[in-house]
Amino acid sequence: MKKIEAIIRKSKFSAVKRALHDVGVNFFSYWDVTGLGNEKKGSVYRGVSYSTSDIQRRYLSIVVNDDFEEITIKTIIEAARSGEVGDGKIFVSDIKDCYRIRTGEKGSQTLK
């Protein structure tokens, strides 16, 4: 099993959610995060330029069986990419085990 963590633009979340659903990834957690990165945001108010280095993003945490790893990553990249600095990052790590609380089942079948 793999844990796929993605940090994406908030504006791309709906497209990513739909795309993941279309390929069969129907369960994941997400939350809003603020971070720092290479993207530089700024604004002008009454002729004065203000720089804001905090960037609003959405963080997705997805656990999939090994055979879903590549399609999940490919789907996120295709749906979240704008081609601009600040599109985000994807991190992949191994999951040792998984348990379904309701039944006590253990292993990869708990993700189905």
C-alpha cells in the first residue's frame, strides 16, 4: 500500500476530485493549508505594492493499493497542472498495514 500526499492549488481541487473519482479513487482526506514556496504572490493597494509570501493550498492524503499508485499520481498531475510555478508537489510513502475499524479486517482489502 502507498500513501500519496499532494499539495495542490485550491482552484484545482474540484478538477482533481472529479478526476480521482473517475479512475476509482473514491476515498481520501483533505484540508486547507498555508505554506511557503517558490511562487511569489503580491498585490497592489492604492498604488502601494504588498508582497505576501504565504500561499493557500489544499493538502490531499490518499492511501491506495500498490496497483493504484501510478494511475493516482498521473491523475493528480494531469488534473492539477497549470504549467505555472506553484502547481504543487506529490509525496509517496509506503504504508506498513491498514485496519478496518468496523470489522477488524487487516491488509489491502480494507481499502476496497
